Amino acid sequence: MDATAHRLACARPDCRREAIAEFLGTFILVFAGTGAVMVNKTSAGSVTHLGISFVFGAVVTAMIYALGHISGAHFNPAVTLGFWASGYFPKYKVLPYVLGQCAGAIAASKVLLITLGKVANLGATIPLNGNWLQSLILETVLTFILMFVILGSGLDRRAHIGFAGIAIGLTVGLEAAFMGPITGASMNPARSLGPALVGGIWEHHWVYWVAPIWGAQLAVAVYREISNGFRDFN
């Protein structure tokens, strides 16, 4: 066995453990976030739109602090691909992470369907009035902002230590608050996949894969430029 193969073989247990953490984190994110959307519908608006936005931001913050030291707390295929593009995430972990994230989101939506029924489209993200181009642009911008904050607060070593979870959670919450009614403010292909697959709601679903991935890649390119090719990170 050559050195590379040996290194990959030794890394597989860790990768599996990290993929499980990504599954759990994404499960909890989707269970809480889309669950809030569904409960808001069944309770005649008692949660409110701002309440839903708070839940999404709060659960992201909680999961970053709970699981960040295990997997890095991606919980989002677009973020995983963004980290890979930056050179700070190994290629062999990309597929296990993405599969774990998608499986977690699907499992959460299935539990919500069983317990709450097919309410509020299971929290599926659908462009307002079917305007896919509007949502494509906005989701790209929203994910750019999110990935930019992740890079600046969580990856750049010059940032204040310990505040990444708060910064990222606040970003998710505020973006959900001001753009949720238009696009659903997904910024996360896995978050959109769970309700779409379990609920059979595929209207313009491709937007919620293409836009977040584009946005995250653009953020990586911009941050690379302003950080001297990421050399300033060290």
C-alpha cells in the first residue's frame, strides 16, 4: 500500500464519524426550521415569519457549537463544495459529507410528514409566483453572503475566536427574515431537497441547487482575492 492509499484508509473512520455528524446536524436543522414553518401553519401563524427566521438562525448557531469540532459544521452541500474549492477541505470527504447532509434532511422531512402531516408543503422552498429567475439571482446573492461570512468568521484565523457560530447563525436568520417570503431563503440544497423529495414538490427545485453552489463558489473566489490567495489566513 502506497503512502496516499494508507493515508486515505486511515482517514476513513474519521470521515465516517464526520459524515454522521453532518447527518445529525442537517437533520436537526431541517427538523427545527421546516418544522417551525409547518407549526406556524397549523397554529394559524403563532410562530410568525420572524419567529421562523429566528428558529433557522438559532438552530444553525446551536449546531455549529455542538458539532463544529467534529465535522466543521457544514450542514450544506454548497458550503462543503465551497470549502473544497478553497483548498481547505479534502476531495475524498466531499461525497460522504453531501450524502450525509442530504440523508439528514430527507430523514427530518420524513419524520415531520409522519408527525404533522403534509402541512405547508413540508416547508419546501418555491419561488414566489413561479419566478425562477428572480429566485435564482436572489439565492445566489444570499448564499454568497452566507459563504463570505463563513469564510471570514470561521476559516480566516485572523477572526475573533469563538464568534463564528453567532455570526453565521445571525446571517442565516436575517437572510431568512428579509428574503424568505420571496425565495424561501434556502441557501442550502439539502435543506430544499428534504421537503421536495418527501413531499413530491419539485417546482423549480433545480434553482435551489444551482444558485447556492454558484453563490458559494463566487464567495470563495472573492475572498481568495481579498486575502492574498488565502495566504493571509496564516
